[in-house]
Amino acid sequence: QGDLLASGTAKGAIAIFDLETHGVARKLHGHTPGRQVQSLSWSACGRYLLSSSVDWKTILWDLHDGSRIRTVNLGAPVYIAELHPHNHLLCTAALFEAHPVLVALDEPSAASRLSLPSAPKRSAYEHDDKQAAQDAKNITTVTVFTPSGNHIIAGTTKGWLNIIHAQSRTVIYSIRLSNKALLLMRLTTSGRDLLV
């Protein structure tokens, strides 16, 4: 709703600021001390916050009481993790030198992780062994859900923007925007505009 600001620190803590009083409303500790928080993602209702860190963990917080709902080790440092726009128990994450994942957080004992593709979609005449070897070096650096939650937009180290169908986990469209890595993406609420 714009009344709170979440901030992650290089030391692994999270502070929730109240923008009305300009004070700290809550401090959250759960990531490994000394390992920086890489990203924060609010649920649509504003009650839940997903944090990710280079300590390989994502944590889903309930800001009603500051409790941890889920802590998931994703097996690699996390570039960025993003909550689904309509389901706070589903997220996507881009991992350091690993495939991005779609993570279901609804199981208390173990979260299910589904691998997402990083290679761009190419037309039939673009496929050859050299191209396949180059595409294999694509690593996803950022993922974001579209407002409907039906698609994931992903950016790679080679400057590709891939649109992934969330249910089938396949790339349905790709375009190369740069020769450099895409590091951050943000969609407007309507989903019509994308900042890269």
C-alpha cells in the first residue's frame, strides 16, 4: 500500500520502515549474519514479505507478527526472488550459476522446486551446434512475474529477455536487448510497461 518500506542490509538483516512516522516498525533476522540480503518482494496484500540472500536462502515472513513462515535453501546464492502476484506461497528465483526455479512454499517440510529454462527460444533456421553451445552459457540473472501470474519474464547474462509460460515452464518468446547482463526488471501494475 506504500505505507511501509522494506530494506535489506549487507549484514543480513531486514528493516521495515514506517513512512508515516519515519521510524523502524520491525526488524527481521533470519539470514546468515554477514551475508547480504539480495532482494525483497511484497505480497499483493502487504502482509507477507519474501527475502533472499547470498546465503542460499529465501525466507517468507508474516509481517503481522514478524514470524518466519518458510525458510528454503535453494542450493545456490540467490540473485533475486519474486512472489507470485496472487499466491504468496509461490515464488520464482534467479540463482547464481544455476537454473532459475519456480518454488512452491506451501509444504512446511520441504518446498518443491521446478527448474526453469535460461536458453532463448530460437526459430528453426537459427538452430545449430555453435548456437546451442552459446545458449548453454546463458544464465538467468533476474525473474519477475507478470501481473496475471501466468508468465515469468526472465533476463540473462547474455542480454536475452525470455518470456516463460509459468504452468508449462517453457520459453514462448525471446528477444535480445543487450550484449550485457540484464540485472533488474520491474513491471508497472498494469503490466503494460517494463523497466529493464
